[in-house]
Amino acid sequence: MKTMMLAFAAIAIIAIGASFGLNQAGFSAAEQGAGSAVRLD
């Protein structure tokens, strides 16, 4: 049981870290969907 809880905690930490890291690196949905060729008239 202790090992399973440790694994769940590790999954949560990895998921949060990956989400934060990818957003900081410019891989968010908003940055991927917008580019320099988008016209906003």
C-alpha cells in the first residue's frame, strides 16, 4: 500500500512538473495555435 501511494505521488509530481515546464518552454495550446501569419482585423 505504501508503494502504491508513493507511485501516485510521483505521478502527480511528474505531471505537474511537465505541465509547468512545457508551458514555460512555449508548448502551450495558445502559443501553438497562434503564429505570425494570423491576421487580427
